Amino acid sequence: MDLKIQEAQIAPAMTQNNSISGHWLIVSDLDGTLLDHYDYSHGPVDDLLRRLELRQTPVILNSSKTLPEMLELRRQLHNRHPFIVENGSAVFIPADYFPEMPDCARERDEFWVIETGVPRGQLLEFLQADAAEHDAPYLSFARASCEEIVDATGLTPEQALAAQRRDYSEPLLWRGSEEEKQAFVSRVSAAGLSTLQGGRFLHLLGTTDKGGATLKLMECYRNYRDTDYRLIAAGDSPNDLDMLRVADIAVIIRAPHRQPPQLQARAGQRVIVSDAVGPEGWRETIGQLFP
């Protein structure tokens, strides 16, 4: 890929061996990026995550996953930082992580939550009305059994139940034609909602995305940490492009079954594409930036 870099903007943060200096946030997708696409393992990145924590470089998890799924993954990854759920629909910040709660946040259990999406109930109402007038050639998580979700995702039954507990989005496993899908997408847009094609599912959600939620969180860091943070974003699929576009350094992780998503570098942005796939690619690229 042709990397279009403005030296005056990028060079001050780079050293001779292509590592970086200064204060950085790393915002990362999970499935196929930080986690293996097939077995969801994270072993290849565990040591690097420990080193990043020691150097006080926050790793922000940004995924289509639900709150229960993210809480379990944060526990496994020993991650204590804010995170973003359901494709940018809400930002969860541990209470007292910043000196004060952001004005746009509300309290929920032990978190401050910035909600940018719409409630799931509103999405299900749309699906019910749409299905009454048109065919519904998809499997909706709300109507799926635990066994059907396991079969569609490869998750364990416990993980499937956590994936079903959604607040702001509805994954649809499309079973119809491409023409039917495009007609559905048009109806969603006309209703003031949006769709996002993930690795396996077409996600129905509000007019939000991973990039917009990332920028809201970046604003909190800059306001409350009094530090000029810069952003690295890592992802492997088209539904990560909004997040990759807002980053100073966009890291595209190769997938075993498709070509990397195409990102046109904007002025001042560096784009890196891994050689390895999945978490091996995450370790390869992020490890070069933080040796």
C-alpha cells in the first residue's frame, strides 16, 4: 500500500527505527484483530499488552461485542481502561478513571456511560414492523436460540448468552439475496437508523460508529488528563474503517479469509498493513511501534 505521510506532522513522533514517542492511545477491534478469528485466543499479544500497561499506554477495546462480553474479556486481558461496545453505541468509562464524570455521561453501576446509540427496543420495533410488510430472510439474535447463535458464531453457550444480551444493536445473520439485503438497508436508512456489515453479521443500530465513539473518548482523555494524546487504531474488517480513518496511525490487520479493507490515507496519517494475521499481526505491528 502506498503510504501518504506528511513528514512535518508524522516525523516528530517517529524515531529512526520506526518506533514512536509521546503519549498514545491504542484503540483496537477484537475478533480477528486482538483475538483469533476462529478460537478467540489472545495468547500472542499477552506479553505485549503487559508491556504497554507498564509504559502507561492505554489499550481501548472497541468492538461489536456487548457489555457482558467486554467485561469478561477485560478480565481475561487484565485491562482496566475505558471500552466501547456494540460498534460505537456506548463508551464505558470506569468511575473515577478521570477526575470528574464527563458532562455527556450518566452513571451505570461502576461506570460512567456515554451513549451514542439508540435502545435495542427501538431497533426490534423496526424489525417487527418491517417483517410484517416484507420478508425477513435473516436470523436475528433476539429471536435466535442459544444453540443457533453457537452454530453461527462458534461461541460457547455461555458466550452466546452474553452476546445475546444487547443494549444498542441487533446482529442479523443474512440468509436472503444481495438484492433483498440492499432493499432492507435502504428501508433502514429511511427510518433514520443504520446498518454495518461485520465479519459475519449485518448489524442494525443507530446512526453511530466506532470512529465517532473513539473521538468522544479521545476528547475525554485530552480534557481530563491534560495530555496531548495521539491515536493508533487497529482493525481487520470494513466495519473498522470509521475507527481507522480518525487515527494518526491506522493499523490494518490481515485476515486469513479476505483481503485487507482499503483505507485511503489522509494527509498526516500513517497506514500500516500487517504481514501476519489476527493477534500475530497485532503483535507484529504494535510491537514495532512500541519495541
